[in-house]
Amino acid sequence: MLEMYSTPLNILYLVLSIGFALLVIFLVVTLCRINKILKNINKVTDKAKDTVDLINHYLWQPIKIMMMVMEKSKEFGAKQAKKTTKRKKK
């Protein structure tokens, strides 16, 4: 068995194959870790999206409604002011 690894070229092939095998194992482990990290990131972004939707629904929607009511009341007030100025002129 040792006669097979007696030449430098055979030893080089052995070292290169062991190194390549270790590199492949490292890459597989790294890809598995990256997969887990990406799954966790996906969960976090889903929770963040839900939170933003809740904020939009419970905070910004009432503010938008109040702003719309204020605009309508300004328009109504302007119409009423025009009516009263027309009545005073007569």
C-alpha cells in the first residue's frame, strides 16, 4: 500500500484530492448555514411587513381620515363664508 504513494506525483494527487474533499465539505456546510440564515431573514421580513401593515391600518388610516375631514370642513367653511358675504352685500 505504501508503494503506491512513493512517487511525488502520487502524493500530490492524494493531497489535492483530500484538499478538494475538505473544500467541498466546507462549501456544503456553508450553504446549509446560509440557507438557515435566509430562512430566518424571510421570517423577520414577514413579521416586519405585518407590523408595517398594522401601523398603516391603525395609525395612518385614522390620520388620513382626519386630514380628509379637515379639508372638507375648510371647503364647507369657505362656502359658508361666501354665502354670508353674499347675504351682507344684498
